[in-house]
Amino acid sequence: MNKKVKWAFLVLLALVGIVFLAFKISPYPSVWIIRYAFNKEADRVNQELEKFLPDNIETISNVHYDENDANAYMDAFFPADAVKSGNRLPVIVWTHGGGLISGNKNQLSNYCKILASHGYVVVSIDYTIAPEAKYPTPMEQLNKALAFIATNPDKFNADTSFFVLAGDSGGSMIAATTANIITSPEYAKITKVQPGLNPDQLKGLLLYCGIYEIDNLKMEGAFGSFLKTVMWAYFDSKDISKDNYAKSASVTNFLTKSFPPTFISAGNEDPLLPQSKLLAEKLSALQVPLDTLFFPIDHEPALGHEYQFTLDDVGKLALERSIKFLDAISDQR
């Protein structure tokens, strides 16, 4: 082996060692890889929804809901005809998914427009993803967004007596914990997050494919490796087993009878399906008004994570069931 080849080999070996250490001492290398893939797929799914877009939806873009936070922006969508007639519309605030480490409000724009066409103001928020921000920052941001909407109803043509929190994947986790903060003073104290609404303003939740309990996550296999990265990034720790504050994110351990009426769904091949079923079981035991959309384990085609954003027959069913749930709780106004 000549000197140049030997030197190149040593440099390559050093680089491999540096990369290996980088993955061991920080979640960032794994996060960057996952974030790129997730954002690319979310953008594709949002673009695919363009063929389903309704007419006459107005958009208010990039509203800064917290001037002290560079990431605190929201978009709002509503049917123009309903607003022209002077109606104040119930508000759905959707928190995007992305495993807590990726995603943005723009990736939900088309789905929010479709949802808004059914007679709602639908707001999509940005929050600071991990590891750039840690738990409970997204919950703090969502509550500030809710407070902003509640104190600026004219800007959104909003009926601020009627809020629904919605979310997908990591966004469902944020929405569910925020609902518990709003309706359980004890949980608000535990999480140290200030509620953005009064309990009587929060009428319901739409939760798709979320994480609701982090104490016993299965960490085997490729999906387990992904969850390890997410937990490390979100809680700034590789091991939260002795961190009681981090474990307060397991909302299933802190639920009360005051939790709002809830719609829960996940696909039959979603690795997070047990999380949705656990939440449903806990809420049912508390006699919280509940509607679920689950599928037989052998359902074909198999429905994976975030199945609802593909508006095929099953995706349309999920949307119809969501609207039916919203209409039911809206009739109680």
C-alpha cells in the first residue's frame, strides 16, 4: 500500500468514525435524514389533494400569533360565502404531524381547505419542531395560538365559543395533551403550561394516528429506532425512564372525566394503532363521549400511518366520519 492510498484510507476511516460518533452523541444526524424523507412525502400528499379542492375558500396566511416567537405563525381557511352572510364559524385548530421532528403548516393547507368547506374556520399552526425545541414547547405554542384566536375573533370570523383541536401523528399528541391542559387544572400544573382557552370553549377533538403514552413504547425494529430518535430529540434524553416530567407527556395517565368529546382513528397497519386504541379505552372507561374509526386487522388494502390524507374510498370515509362527529357536537351549541 503506497503512502497516498494509506493516507486516503486513514482519512476515510476517520470520517467513518466521526459520523459514527455523531449519531451516538446527538439526535441531529438521524433527525436530518428522517426530516428530509418526511417533508418530501408530506409535500407530495398535500399536492395530491389539489384535485379535491373546493371552490370559494378564502385564506389568511402567515398570521403571527406570538410576536416574541419566530416560529409562531398560522394560516386560516374558511368558506367565503358563509362569511359574507355574516356568520361566525366554529373553529378547528389543526396541529401538523411529522413525528415531532418535521413538518410545517403548509403541508396541511389543502386538507384544511377541504375541511373548511364544511362550514368551519380551519387554522393550521406552525410550532417549533425538535430537537430545536423540547417538550413542552409545542404545547405552549398551541395554547398561545388558541389564546390569540380567542382574543381576535373578527380577524378569523370565528365563533370563539366553539373550538375543536385536531391533529395527526405527533400533532395528535400535542392536541391531546393541550386538551388535557385546558380541561384539567392539575395537569396544567404538572406540565407547567398555561391554558389558552377556558374549558367551556373547547368542544371536541379530532385525533388521527397519534402517540398518547410514552412509558411503554416498543423500541424494537426499524420503527423502534425511529421512536428512539424522536424521544431523544423531543425530551433531550436517550432514557426518560426516570424523568417524571418527561413522562407527563403520557396523557393517558392523566385523563379526567372533563376531557372533551373525542374522535379517534388509525389504520389497521399503523404501528401506532395500539396508542389510539389505548386512548379510546381510557376515555371510554371515563365515560367521555367518544367516536372511533378503526378497521379489521385483515382489512385490504392495509391502511398505514396517516391513511386519512389519501382521499380514496377509505380516506373519504374518514373525512365523512370526522364531519359527522363535528356536526354532532356542533348541534349541541
